[in-house]
Amino acid sequence: MNRKTLLAAILSVAACSTWAAEPAPAESIQANPCKAPDLSAIGTSLTKEQADAINADNKAYQDCVQNYVNQQQALGNAHLKAAKEAADEFNAYFKALNDKLGAMSGKSKDKK
């Protein structure tokens, strides 16, 4: 088997196994659990108690959204890191393969 045929066969197998992995289904991504405060209770004027209650609801909503965003960003960063590591591993493998095939090719040229 010549070098080009061997390389084509290896790349075909690698392509099949690399793209066989399915991405995570969209339903595994948690929807935003935070609920915005109800604005319909706010009239044209507010008592101090009403304003304090609205401010407390707003703060709770803000904290909830910030926590959700931070969690999603951490998950996203972990996924990006895993993808980069997989790509680096893939690239290292094919570099090593190409080096070996190049060395084999060099040996076969020397024997001629």
C-alpha cells in the first residue's frame, strides 16, 4: 500500500470516528429559572414599604440572573476547554502520524 493510499484510509477512519460523536441535546441546557418581578402592581405612586418591596424583588431578580449567567458561562468555558483539548489531541495525533509516514517515505526513498 503506498503512502497516499494509507493516509487516505487513515483519514477516512479518523473522520468517521471523529464526527460520530453527537452534540449534547438542546434540552440539556437549563432554561433561565429567574422570574422577573410583576410590574403590574406598581401604580402611579408608591409608599416607602412598596418601594422597599420592589427594590428587594429587583435585587433578588438581579442576583438570580447574575448567578444563572455565571453558571452558564462556567459551563460554556468548560465545554470550550474540552473542545480545545480534543482538537489539540487530534492535531498531535495527526502530526505524529505524518511524522511516521514521512519517516517511512524517507526510508523507502533511501532503499531505491
